[in-house]
Amino acid sequence: MNRQAPIQAKTCRDAPILKERGQREVFCGLTGIIWLHRKMQDAFFLVVGSRTCAHLLQSAAGVMIFAEPRFGTAILEEGDLAGMADAHEELDREVARLLERRPDIKQLFLVGSCPSEVIKLDLARAAERLTQVHAPHVRVLNYSGSGIETTFTQGEDACLASMVPVLPATEERELLLVGALPDVVEDQALSLLTQMGIGPIRVLPAPRSSEAPGIGENTVFACLQPFLGDTAAALTRRGARMIAAPFPFGEEGTTLWLKAIADEFGVDDATFERVTEAPRARARTAIANASAALRGKSIFFMPDSQLEIPLARFLTRECGMEAIEIGQPYIHKGLVGPDMDLIPSGPVISEGQDVDKQLDRVRAARPDLTVCGLGLANPLEAEGLTTKWAIELVFTPVHFYEQAGDLAGLFSRPIRRRDLLKLEAVE
Ligand code: SF4
């Protein structure tokens, strides 16, 4: 019998994936509320959880002080957890009190947590019941933000996916941009696409429930974040079609993302060049300036934000870094496949986490930079490794051309700081 030669993977899409299912070190999906509540101005996020959940939200929200906050926690007390009190009755009472006090709320999200899931509190049933009570003024939806899910960015995915079934139907051919980006970055995307003559363009999540986009068979959508797999699936079930492309990080990613949309809408090459030429040049210059410290340096991604594969593509192809391992909490090739196509095989591609084993690999490789969660960063710094907190990447504007230099800067800063500390130590 002929022995077949092993097939050599040419890009990361074909490379074998190291799948790990052990202890994980990530934040829970409640974290997403911190950026979602800023985008959705008539929404309120009511976490049904414990004092720990309330504490996480308060500390993550940090210095943000609002006269009327758009999130809160309905605390499950011991009686609820022991099944001695009717948590549904208490929830109905709290929601009624909240909505009476806050007539500006038009969308209420009941957000599940570890405690509510452990006691199997049926928030889907509660959302249905409360919608009937408070319609048409308020729509009540539910999703899970619990730490039982894989990682913190799943909170946004679960939130957006919960909205899709109740979006209105439309026959219009529209472009839908999916993902909650800071307004300044979203405006840049809308401006570039509009200059190419593409439209109408809608956004999910919309700033207000009255502006919710319609969905139908003529809707095409492009994801702005690589962690929106459930939302993409829900939109597809409603007949919409996804435009697959690398994610808009860096000059190359932004250009390819825009080009995929431009091709879908029949934009000619001359128009595309005219609109993108100047911002592309600015992005290239900014990246060149910000990435000098990154060239030739190695990087190791622990699985955390779900942005790892697109960022590895940016850092290896546009900033001259070498990826040792690219870990992602879960790999959805329908979303990150186009980015994987651009990364030559070589780095270990890992999915999920077994944190002790992965730390062993970090220690053996001693990369110049390790991208990881907050809980791992300090211990690794104490061992002399340089780290970057992955969570900063979702709180900082990093998409599209005008932010490309800042994105490179986020990674070069810790390396430059380490070099300065070394110099000081020598002097
Ligand atoms: S949802 Fe779970 S992981 Fe998140 S703060 Fe609450 S208890 Fe902790």
C-alpha cells in the first residue's frame, strides 16, 4: 500500500488546531455591558446575579458616573439561591419599580449570571412574561453573561443575537454593520462606505430601539468584531447573507474588509482607490512609526478576547512580529477564516485553554510579548516576561485606518517600557 505524504499546511486555516479543555482564565460576559450600555441609549441591562456580579460591574465601570446609569444588578439573596423565595415574583417587582422610575427605558435586557444559571432561573420565560406586561412601551429580552460561557466578548454576541429574532422584516437591499464600536470609529466606517456610494447602511446595535434595522433576504451584513458567531448565525437564519472578509485591523485588514463590501455593491476600482488612497497612506505611515519596536519580536497570544487571530495577522504581516502561539477561546472559521488564510503556517494555533499547560509553553518560549488576561499578566511580569492586557483591546478604539497606528502602539508600548527599564538598570 502506498504511504501518503503528510499534507503540509500552507496557511493557518489548514494547520492542525491544538484543542484544550482545561481551566480557563477569562472574564465573564457581564463585562460587555460596560461598552454596550454606551451604544444603546434607551436600553437598560439588569443583571440577575450575586453581589460578586454587582462588584464586577462597578469595578469595571470604574470612574463612569451617570446621573441615570443604564445597568444594575438584581441581587439574588440567600433565600433565592436556596429556593426559599420566588425569584420570579421578586424580579417582576424590581422590573416594575425600575420601569416606573425610568420611563426613558425602551429595551430591558435581563442578563443571566452564574448564580441565576445554577439555580436554573428561567430568564427567557421571565422576559416573555415581562414583555407582555410592559408592551408596547418596553421590550424585554434576555441573554447569558455568565462565566460558564467561554469568554467575556461572548456577552456582546449573546446580547446582539437575542435582538435578532425581534428585528422588523424588510425587503430592502441594505448593508448591515454588526458590532458595537465606539461612535468615532463607526463614523469613520460609515463615511468611507458612503463615499463609495454604498447604502443604505444600518448598524446593529442601533443607538435607539426606534432605529432598529430591518432584516430580510436582501440584507447583507459585515461583522465588525470576530466574536459575533451567534449573531451571524441568527441573522443568517433570518435570510441575511454575511460578507466574509478579514477584520478591519490595520491598513491591510481595513482595505480587505472595505473591498469585500465594495465588491458586493459593485463599486469600481477607481472609486475604491480614490476613497481609500489617502487614509491608507496615513495608516501605513502611522504603523511604520509605531511598530519600529515590534519588528523581529516574538508574540504569544493566550486565549482571551477572541480578537487573537485577526490581531496576529496584523502584527505579523504589518508590524514584522513573529507569532509563536495564537490561542483563541474558540475558533469560528466562518468568521476568522479569511484572517487565517493570510497567516502562513508556523505558529501553534490553539483553541480553548488549559492554563497550566499553556503557561508552561509561555515559559519555555519566553516570547518578547505575551497577550493575556489581567489575572495572568502580573505573575508573568514578575517572571520577567512582558505582557499586554487583552481586555484593553475592546476598550480602546482600534479598528480602521485612523486607529491603525494606535493599535500598533498598544503592543509596542510595553516592549519600549521594558527596554527603558533595562537601560535604567544598566546605568
Ligand atoms: S456572572 Fe459569574 S463570573 Fe461573572 S461576576 Fe457573576 S459570578 Fe462572577
